[in-house]
Amino acid sequence: MTDDVIVLQPGDERAQKIGKAIASQTANDILHILSQGQKTASDLTGLLNIPMGTLKYHIDNLLEAGLVEIAETRYSVKGREVKVYQLKDQLVIVAPKMTNIRSILLKYASLFAIVIVASMAMLAILPLFQAPPDMVSAPAFSEDGGGGGGGGAGIMAEKAPLAEAVPEARVVAPVLAFFMGGCMVVLLLFLYEAYKWQKNNY
């Protein structure tokens, strides 16, 4: 499994370095040998039958392009530093630049859909974190014709609970603010990228 995934656009600096590094057959031969395992500079010169100066030139280009890396450094019996080279474990993808407004629209339509989904999720979750409203009660009056002298109608006050009101405003307001803010950010990013696309293509 690769450690890194590198996405390059044609013409950018690293793509140019890679193109320069692998432009010669010798560089490709070095990469082929290193794909089979780690090698020192002496190993490579012996296998390719090329001068050390030529090898150093190509190795330096491959190192700068990020295609080859130093696996370890050893020391010879005489105390000289010996570098061991290997292919860098990575996946390099060359992707074309965005060239039409349709691609931009599709990209930001996806972002807008994410904002909508996030807003709906907030609308569903926020009520779970709201404190339950207090029970509101109001007096309810009823007539009682019973008991007591004179047979007069007595009025007795009773308390009847009102229906519990759901604090919708406390839920909808933050969700609406989040949705509007997300839409504004997506719109600004879209306008900026559309402006860059128009500037580069006209």
C-alpha cells in the first residue's frame, strides 16, 4: 500500500521536475532496477555500466522530483558514507486542469447539497438538546350546584394544564442561520472560482 497519493496538474513545478527526471532512458533504467529492491550508487553503476558522474546526475534529478529516496546511510570499512536508494512508495496521478464552467457548477452543487443535508441533520438533532418547556396551566371554571345552604350556584376554580408548546423558534433560528451562512460561503467560493476560470480562458 502506498504511503502518499500525489495529484499533479500538467505544467506545475513538480510535474516539470518529474518530466525532466524521467526524460532519459538511463533514468528509466535506474527506476526499473530500484523497483526490484534497494541499491547503492556502486550497485547501480555496475549494473548499468555507466560512470559515477552520470549516475549522480540522474539520481539527483530523481531525488529532486520525489521519485527516489534515500532508504538508509551506511559506512564502508574505510569509513566512507554510502547511501542506499529506493523507489519512493507513492501513487502519482496526473489530472487535467478544470477547463469548463460545467465542472465548477457540479463541484459547488455538491457542496450546496452537503449544506442542505447538514442543515436537515441539525433540525432533527437540536430538539433533543432543548430543555423541555415548563407546564403552563390556567384556571378552568366549573359550576357546582350541590351542597350548602340556599342552593346557590357555587363556582369552583380548577387548574387544567394547557397543551405543551414546542419552542420551534429556538430550533429553527440557529438552523436557518447555519443554512444561510453555508449558502453564502458556497456562493462566494463559486463566484471566485468562476472569475478565475473566466480570467484564464478569455
